Amino acid sequence: MNNNIYVIKLWSNVILDENWVNESVMINLAREVDLLQKAWHKVLIVSSGAIWLWKKNLWQNTIKWLTTIEAWQVFSSVWQATLMDVYISYFEKYNIKVSQALLTRRDFQDRERYNSMKKVMLSSLELRIIPIINENDVLSQEELDFSDNDELSALIAAMIWANNLIILSNIDWLYDKYPWWNLIKEVNKIDEDILKMVWKDKSSMGKWWMESKLKIAKMMMDLWIKMYLANWKNKDIIKKISKWENPGTLFESHSEKKVDSLRKWLKAWAVPTWELQVSTIIADLLKAGKRASLLEIWVEKIEKQFIKWDVVSVCDEHGCCLWYGIAKIDSIQIDKFSEDKKIVIHTDYFINI
């Protein structure tokens, strides 16, 4: 019996129409999620829309003294509750329970918070509860803490070891020419040929927009998660994907490699706050894709003191960052002239970036 985990990302222009919530979309979404659950699949939804709900109202005209970001934070706090009411009202028709999670990048960067969040998400899925996830715009200090909610959905997919990430918008996704020509059905490698398609696209939503999607797709392929980009207007689209049909563009790696949960965390979202420089020998090994534990004799320079379990970036003599790793010892314990040859970062705690 299949027991896949699906992360479904919905763009604002999917769930909202020119007036309010798109009722037909929400009805179909609830129905398709119900079908997935009946097939014993698990579902998690990443939903944009809270900020755009207030933009469809006149309230923003009454608070000119707020900055744009402050306005987004205030109205996100108001309309996030409204957005959840929308999900509850449509999903309860199928007796589907939903929960809410509002996240920031810091929740992913701290290993302890990450493990706690992961446990909550997986427990919810086991109880057949659908987590509805959005960025916590109230706490975000920048216009976008994540580059967008597509990035958030990718991080969530990696965290819970999802089998599939489905990003739904109102277009059919990757085409081989500009303007749109032939839909590319499957991508197994992000190479120069794929990138050239992005650079040819000069539309306002083109180059940066597709480039960011390919960056996310590459991360998913590196982590061996299938990623679908598709048009919600395609009837029964989630059902088709669950039946191994491909109505849009599928990004899938054919590599057999696997990564453990710790290295997956490093690959996807760990952000180092410390940096050390290594000798040419170990730098060349890392550049060649070789894995090895970093011994203290290979450490040339410590830019800033760190302690055990800190995430550290490992750089060559030119300051080029090569890998991320988790420190096995405190930096003050490092003595390159010691005969003990202590391990600074174990090979299992290393990941290339």
C-alpha cells in the first residue's frame, strides 16, 4: 500500500479571485485532499493568501502612516485568521481536521526548534490532520523572510521527508522557448540548457521568477523529492499526479544516492554563523567531491570562535565557502600542532553547498 506524503503549495492567485476566495478552487481542493487521505496518503498544505486578502479591501487606505512592511505585518495578523476560517469551512464538509503553523526562517536554522517542529508536523499527519502552513509575516523583519512561499514549501517537504512537492499556480510551467512554446514534461538535471530557457524570458514575471523556481527544483532533486509545477485549472490535477500522470513539469533526480536527516537539514536550511579556513589539501578534496573528516591539523584559520554543535562554513584559502558542517569540538580546543589529531567536523556532519 502506498503511503506517500504530499506537500501542496497554493499560490495566492489560485485560491483568490478578483473579489474574494475562489470558491470552486477551495471545493475542488477539499475534495482532492479527501481522496488522497482515503488512499492513505498524507497531505500538508502551504498556502499564500493572508496578505493579499487585505489588499482586496480598503483598509490599507486608512493607515498611510504605516510603512509597507508594517502594513503587511498588521494585516497579516488580521487576515491569517480569516484564511484559516476559509480552510476550516471547506474542509469540514469532508470531516477533515486542519491545524495552523506560522513559521520563520529561524525555525529552520535552529536544530532544536527544527526537531520540535518536525515532530509536531509528523504527529499531525499520523492523526490525519492537515497542517496549513504560511510564513509568519507578523514576526518577519524583512518584506520576505523566505524568498517566497515556494521556498517555504520546499523546506517543509525536505523536513518531513515528503515524496512529492506540488506547486500549483495559474500557468502550465516550464516551456522551451519564449514566448511559451513546447511544455517540458520532465527535467532530470538543472543544466545550462535549462538555464538558457530562463535567461531568454524577459517578461516581468520571467527571469527572476523562473530562476527562483529552478533553484528550488534543484534543491528538491538533490534531496530526491519529486517536484511538480502545474496549473490548477487542469481538472483533477492532484489526483492525476497521485496516479503518476504528469500534467505540468516534473523535476525528478534519477540518482540513487540518499542522505540522512542531519545532512538533509544541513543541505536545505542550516545557516552558518561561524567560519574557518582549511589547508589546500583538504580544500582540494572537498572541491573534488570527496568526503573526509576535518582534522585540526588541516585548520589554517578561525575567523570567529565557535562551540560544539555550531554550524560552521568551511572555506578555502581564497575565502570561497565549500561545505557546511557541525562542529564536533569547541574552536578553543583546536591545536594543529597537537599529536592527538582531534576531529573538528566528522564526515557524517559535512555537506557540500
